[in-house]
Amino acid sequence: MIGLMFALGLADIAPVRADAYADVREKLEVCFTCHGKNGASTRPEYPILAGQHLYYLYVQLKDFKSGLRADPVMSNIAKELSKEEMLKIAQFFSEQSWPSLGYRADPALAARGETATHAGECVQCHLGSYEGDSRIPRVANQHRAYLEKTMLDFKTGARANSPAKSSLMKSYDDADIAAMAEFLAGF
């Protein structure tokens, strides 16, 4: 009898565990439209969110909401989110596995990019594996097109939510930025 009661008790708990994100599921489905199922983006213009750091994702949503980071789509989506929803969405994506893109970088271009990332000391923040931590995003094995656009946006000031990154990117020419994106995408 106790075994049956225990089994019934677990049956009541299982549905709660099965979808801890039920209250933001509809919002997650909107995210999947561009960022892919569970954040594993297959579209090079949209970043992979699956496996990205929770705090970093949360801060980006906050920055979109406040206008510190501007994007016509993301700013409109984020402005409708509460702090609790942003945290839960960030947590969901951070718990997913980072997908392997299998990107094959051009060896010569990647070598130039590796030299540039080391000269810029990118490893100080993004770490030697370029996987970042907490406040610093993972950039290893991210979409090349997204990486290049992001670095160029920092360089031109189109992305303004990290003044230090903007100053750093201004020190590179566009060819170095393209090479760094190539290197990091294939890392």
C-alpha cells in the first residue's frame, strides 16, 4: 500500500517537473522562431542561446528592455517581459546543451583571427576556451555571421551596452574582425 501511495505521489510531482517553464512556454515558443528549438539556432544571423550563461542572457534581456541594447524585434519582445520571466527564460536557455555547428573555418583566415584575438587579449574575459563565464558570453562555436555583425556593431557604436567592448573593437580593422569571427566560429 505504501509503495502505491509513493508511486501516486510521484505521479503528482512528475507533471510539475515535466514543464517547470509552463508559465513562460508561450514566450519561449516565440524565441524558438528565430533562435531555433530550445535555442539551438541554425540561422547564422541569430545567436545560439542554448547553453549560454544564465546571467549573461538575463542582462541582455534587461538591456533590450531598457533600450541600452537596441534591436527592433528583441526590444519589443523584451519590453513585455517581467523580471521573473526574463530570469526564467534565461535559465531555460542556460540549461540546454550547446549544439555543435561543425563549422569548418578557413585555415588561413582562422589563423589571422587567432592572432588578432590573442593580440586583443580576448581570452582574459572570454577565457582560453572562449566559453566565457556568467557575465561574459560564450563565443566559441557561435555563428560566424552573428559574431562578425556583433563585433562590427560594437565598433560602430550600433551596439552600446558594453563600452569596453566598443573601445576594443575600434582598434581592429574590418578584415581582422572578419578573421576573428572565422576563428571563433570554428573554435
